[in-house]
Amino acid sequence: MEAIERLYFRYFPEKLFGEILTKRWSDNIVPVAATVFVICYFLWYDLGFFTISSLTETSRQLSEFALVVVAMGIVLLAGGLDLSVGSVFALANIVALICMNLLGWPAWASVAATLGVGAFCGAVNGFLIGYLRIRAFLTTLVTLIIIRSIVDIILLRYAVQISAGFPDSELWFFIGEGSVLGLPFSFVVALVIIATWHVILTRARVGWHITAVGGSRRSAFNAGLHVKRTVFMTYVWSSTLASVAGIFFAARLGSAGSDTGVGLEIAALTAAVLGGNSLGGGRGSVVKSALGAIVVLVLTDGMVRIGVSGGISSTVLGLVLLLVVAIDVRWLKNRHKILNKVYVSPAYFRLPPAPDTDAKGGSPYALNDRLKGVTLIGKGEIEGPEDVIFDRNDNLYCPNRHGDIVRFLAPDYAKWEIFAHIGGHPLGLAFDADDNLDVCIGGMGLYQISPDRQVRKLTDETNRTLFSIIDDSRLKLADDLDIAPDGRIFFSEATIRYDMHDWAYDALESRGNGRLICYDPRDGSTRTVLRDLQFPNGVCMAGDGQSLFFAETWGCRINRYWFDGPKKGACEVVIPDLPGYPDNINRASDNNFWVALVGMRSPTLDLALRMPSLRKRMAKRVARDEWLFPNINTGCVLKFAASGTVLESLWDLGGTNHPMVTSMREHKGHLYLGGLYNDRIGRLQLSGADPDWTSQTSYWGDKR
């Protein structure tokens, strides 16, 4: 049974499905499926349906319709509505034809004039809606009627002259019938516009402002955004894009009629909503708009070609669109419910047998109470000193959970000050050769504080995994670091799937979600050197200038990685079976190493690791504070040799002085202890330790 469960949770792609659901593009699953279904249906009906000539003509129509749908989508994203796009399309068509056929203007001037007219119509809408705050539905309905009336008046007077004109312009012909690399020119332009607007809406400040305004105009205003100007510009761009579509229509057909653009606003609105754009604003994209345009155009065009009459065609179109929209609404409503059920994906993991910790067994892990004599620094004055470190002047530094680096002043550490405020939750600390303090910050990345307290970001991203579904280029939980002799900074990222305060979910999964990363200050590059690690932590240089130690917390093991030398790239386990969960690792004065155990293993939790289905049910049905957890109430520090031999252990069985140990730092004959959930720093005198040894001297020599 255990073997079956192991195979199921290793090969069943539940984790993959969960990561897909986290992507914003998963909103488009229904529109994409509808598009594929419609195209496949007509291919099945007639294999010759999509011929080259047919695709060419369809792509010209699609470019015009897609531009109008994108125009509608931009307005919808900002929380508005533009019912005048069909009338603006018709007006642009007739203005372009008048400029070319009656006035004899060159093509470039006709295009500029048409775009100007369209932008003016959008400016009227934008001014009334954005600045005068008239309702969008009423405003654009009125402008629809007015612009349509203007089109009808022009047609009554100039329809014959427009139809009789034949402009002699190669550029105008190219706009309507030309091609680029075998693709219609209008289609290429539409692709460029759609791609440009996709970048604007997803990567540019303007796009973020539009989305923010659509999500909540009051919140956007309170955040300092220019709401009125943003709304104004969306209508200007909407009418301008509709004018571009009208220009292509005029150049392609060269005629105007009273039915041009009639009902286009309804079709565009339907396509935009079908593509997943929200009528309430704040959710949508141009890609979704384009998908909706493809579905509507292919469906309507396909039914015409197979001989379905107009009335039946409209009915079928309405029913299909109603069905797709209903499915899409249900999908969007339940996607997060499904995500909550499948995203947390425990893995099967069997830990090696735990070593003996019996106080009378003679094991190096034997229980004792050597931490009972710890004296306390700053008790009740700091919160969350996850790591501790000393500068060359013996001052003690530690982070707190408020985003500060706190400095306790030597020699008695009774007084303290805020050395620097960074934000986030600072974790691992390390001084470089120039006395800069490098800091790992959960949720922010790797930062540096200069001796004069200037804070700067070193990196917050690394190279993305080639076939990763989630974007793992951004750092979620950088937790510890150390610095190589050549200045390269090696740091661990505990997990790429969860944030700082959700580490318990990663513990529940117990799969390889972490990685080891290298930042090179010489060229500012950042790259991942090891992946698929189980909550890596405790990075510490081995002292040979070629390798480092790091811990895998949930794996209860310590590894050694060679970043240089003959064994470059090799990684091996040096301690495979710790009795608890290792955290930070630091050097000792006798050329050995200290490691903190943040929690102790238990037979129950070890057994649960081999039962992923149990842990999955626990995640769904049990409150997080009642899950199976490591025992973090018993602090422990181990000393081990570079070979992996454990030399001694220091326990706090009473759990009163230092109940949780996440880090320790030896300094001048004393061992200083930090804890992520503690309100103090522990200080323990070490018998036989070098009273002059400091980690700064060990790394960089005595530079005073």
C-alpha cells in the first residue's frame, strides 16, 4: 500500500495542475477551449473550409473586428463601457473615403485626418465620463446616436460621389490589399497593436493604472493615481483603435453604406466578455479580447459559409455565446476553490532512522542541559532575532520582524540602536571583506548595508527554470547566505512556492521546492546553482575556498557543495540522519562547525511523511495551528567536523532560556544564540574556546 501511495504522489500531476491554476492565463482556459472547438468543428465539417484564400480574407476581417474588440476591452478594463465604437468605426470609414475619393488627399494625410476624427470622438466621451463623471452607458449611447446620425447625413449627400471615386494610390491599395511576408498588412498591424497593448497593460505603469482604476476608482484615487485622466485616455484610445479598424475597412472595400458598423458595438462587447473581460472592470487583457474576437468571427463566418440563414445564425450564435459565457463564469467562480484543494501537494518522503539521543547511551547527540546556563541579551526588547553576527568592533547585530537591523553596543550589550531599516523580515546576515553587511530578506531578496548605513538591493531575482510553469525568477524566501573569498555571495532560497509566513505548507509538502543561488558582485549576475532542495538553509563556507556547507531543513541532513576546484559542481551529503531539523551553520574556533536544530523529529511526524494522503487531508480539514509540527520547544546546537562527524551537542531541555534556536555565532569564547520566534539573544560561555577568535578574522583576517 505504501508503495502504491509513493508512486501515486510521485507521478500524478496534481502539483502541476495546481501551478497551472495559479497563472493568470488560466482564466483564459474556457475562451481558448471555445476557440479550438469552433475551429475544429468547421475543419471536421469541411477539410477545405480553411483554404489559403479563405484564411487571407478572414484574417483581414479579423484584424478589423479584433481592433474594435480590443478597444472595447481597454475601456472595460478601466471599469467603463463604450457603445459608440460601431458608430466611430462607420464614421472613420466614411471620413477616410471622403478624404481619398472626394478631396483627393494623399493616403498618409487621409489616415492622419481619420485618426484625428476618431481621437476627437474619444476625447468627447472621455471628457464627459472621466471629468464630468456622467455615466458611461448613457454617454456612449448618446454619442452612438449622434455619430450615427452624422454618418447618415453624410451618406445622404455624398454616397454617390464616394462610390464613384477610385483613388490612384499605391499606399492606399497596400493598406487594403497588401501583404507582408504572406500575411495581410492589416493583420500584421493588428498583431503589432495587440502585442503592444499587451505589454502596456501587463508591464507598463500606464497599464497598471488602468487596471487599478478599473478595480476600484476610489482606492486608485486614494493611492494618488490620476483617475480622471486615466479614464479620459482609455476612451481616446478606444475610439482611435476603432478608427484604425475603419481605415482598413475603407481601404479594403472602398464603399460606405448605412449598415456599416451597425450592431458592431454589441458584437464587440460580446466578444470582449466572452474572452473573459469583466464588465465590472479590473480584470481582462487584450489577449482575452482577441480570443473572443476569433470565436465570434469564426462562428458567424462559418455559419454563413455552410448555408445557415441569418435568423438561425443569430440564434445559434446567441446560444453558443450564452453557453460559453455561463461556463466561463462558473469556471472563474470555482477556479480558486479548485486551486485551494490541489495546490498543496505533499510528497512521499522517508527519513532515515533517527540517531539515538538517550542521555546514557554515549551518543554525540545524547540529551543534556548544557544550555541551561545561557544568559540573556535584550530580553523583551527585540522580536525575532533569527540570526546574530559581530562586526570588527565586537558590536552585535541581529534582525527583527519589523524589518530592522538592530545593533547591540559592545562591550556589555546593554544598549542597542536601530542600525538600519530595510523592511520585510530580515533573516541571514554576513559581513564581507569591506565591512558591508549583506542580508537575506524574506520576500525581498538579497540586500546590502554599508558601514555608513546606506541600504541597497543586490538582487531579487535569478535565472528562470526553463520548463517551470510558475515564474521562479523572483525570490520568495531568501533565508541565509555566506561569502566566498572572491566576493561571490552564495545564498539559499527555502522555497519557490510559498511566502515567508506560509513556510508550514512547505513543511507539509516536504518536497524539493528550494534552491541554492550565487550572486556575483563583479558583474551583478545571479544564477541558480542547485535546485530541488528541501528547504535549504544555513549556508557556511567550509574554509578551503572551494566548498560550502548547507542544510536541508525538512530533509534533516547537511550537504557539502563544491563551487570551485577539482570537484566543482559536486554535492554530497555529509550528515544524512540528524535527530532534528537543521537551520543556520557557522564556523567554530577549532576549525569545526556549529549547526542549530530548529526543531526535533518525532516518530509520529516521521510516519506522516510516508503518508502524503494523510497530510493532504490534514491540510484541508484541520486548522494550521493544529497540524503535526516538529517540536520547536527544545533548543539544540551541534558541533560537527568537516568530515560530517558530530562532535558534541548542547541542549536546553527545560525550554526556558532558549526554547527555539535558529542560529548561533561563536565570538571570543562565547556562543551567541538567535531564534526566529524568540524575544532574546542567548549567550553561553564555552570552555576551552579561543577567547580571541572572531568570525570576521576567520573570514577576512585582522584588518584593524
